[in-house]
Amino acid sequence: MTLKTNLYRITLLSFILGMAGCSSAIKAPIEDRNSVPPRVEQQSKPVVNSGAVAIPLSDDIVDQPSDSQQGARTAPLSPAFNAESMPVSPSTNNSRPVQQNTAVVALLSEANNYSEQGDLRSAQTSLQRAQRIAPRDPEVYYALANTHLTLQDYVLAEQVALKGVSLVQGQASQLNRFWSLIATIRNAAGNTSGAQQAGDTANRY
């Protein structure tokens, strides 16, 4: 009886000691209400202006020049125009005989017939018509200058002959012919020195 009682007491004591150990291990922490909780600093948020829209910059965005700017950058500079550097070709219009118009040929023949008949005014009229048709035909100017000479209109005769000279540049035989006519006109007008100069010019051709 005593042994059984002792075992019972030992078992009960072990149980009590075990429960006491568990209660000491699971002890709830006591909250200290007097302690001040740590302050959490809030980061200040940037103030965004609602009226403006911020556009992020990206490396993909490239400032492209306008078409006019591209043209101004890429267009090659042309060299300055220099009129003196341009070659001047001699005029060849007056160096070749002018092919006569059939109407002009007919008027020249008509004027010659009038001159042979002594009708110098009609001859003059026919030649002036031919001049309007072919203003660069030297034969018209030669015949017209001769007609003015016969009419003793020396000033007009010389002017017409000089115009013919300007049309036959480069044609030696024609130049000799016209300058000889000018010498005759000046001599008839009493300009002996001018006639001599015109004769010397004719002799060079």
C-alpha cells in the first residue's frame, strides 16, 4: 500500500512540475502603455502642377531638322557667276552670205529696172520694201545706198552703206565693195579726207 501510494505521489508531482514548466515557458509579454511608439517619417511628395504635363525625355527621341533646314545644310554652294570667265565666241551670223528671199530678188530686179529708166524714186521705194522683208541682206543696203547717192542724199547714203558694212564682217570682198562705195559717197559730198580714209580701208581687203 505504501509503495502504490508513493508511485502515485511521484506521478502527480511529475505532472505538476511539468505543467509548471509549460506555464513559465508560455508567458505572454506585458505591453508597456507608457512607451512612445517610434515616429515614422513620411517622405514629402513632390507637388505636381496639374496644369502642366511632364513629358519624359527618351534617347529614342531625336530632334529632326525641318526640310528647309536640311536643304540649307545639304544643298551644295554653287560658285558665284562670273561673266568674265565665260568664253566669248565670235559672232558668225555676219560672216556667211545671207540667202536671198525670192521676193527680195524680185524687188531688187524691179529697182534696177526703175534706175535704168531714171525713175529713182520708184527704185528707192522698191528697195525700201525689200529692206523690210530682209533687214539683214547686204545686197539690199548696197543698192539702196547707191540709189541715195544718185539722188544726192549723201548723209543717208553713207548711213545705209555703213549699215551694210556691219552686216558683212568677215567677208573681205564685200567689205572692199562697201568701203569703196563709202569713199565714193564722201568724195561726192566734198569730204576728201574721209574719202581717202574709206579708200585706205577698202584697200586692206
